[in-house]
Amino acid sequence: MGEVKPTNEKIEQLVEPLLKKGSYYLIAIEDDKLMGWILLGASKDQFTDKMNGFIYELYVIEEFRGKGVSKQLMRTAINHLRQVGYSEVRLSAYAKNQAIKLYEKMGFNIKTVTMSLPL
């Protein structure tokens, strides 16, 4: 979540509606240890009303970072979304998120930019 650590209540408010609409988690496990997860589902383009696959969340537990877990979760999620019939996958990321390098290596391009002005 960028520089913000959300409360459990806030996480539930954000994730529960996605799960009710059919989004789902894929998890990475090795030797019965949870290494990370990815939340994927659908999202409607606000201008075209076209439905796209969407990656809502990607997280790798610190001790497993740098071992290719993120890349494997991304590849698996993209393949799942392709198999369901989506022709495009989108995601959002904070500008300082280190994962942006991974997303770009996997072929993602910047489509929109959200800007902020502190007051």
C-alpha cells in the first residue's frame, strides 16, 4: 500500500467486495511455508466499459524476496486471466514501488498517471 500501513478493518473493506465479485487469491507455498500471494480478478474500463483482467495486490513475505516469487506469481496470474478470456491485464502501483521494474520487464506499460499535490 505504498507508504501507508492499513488496518485490518481497512483491508477487509477493500478486499471483501472484490472477493464477493469473483476476485481470488493465488498463493505461493514452499515446504508448507507461505511465501506470498497475488489477488486477481476483473475490472471495467471507465471509458470503454470493456472488462479487463486486473491484478489488485501482489505481496511477497520479506524472507522470500529476491528469489523470483513475485515473477512466478505474476506469470501464473497472467496465465489464469488469459485462460478466462481477458485480452488485457491491468494493475496499479505507487510510483516508488520497487515492483514497477518487474512489471515493466514483464511487458506492462504505463497507461495512466495519478498525481498528488499536498496542501
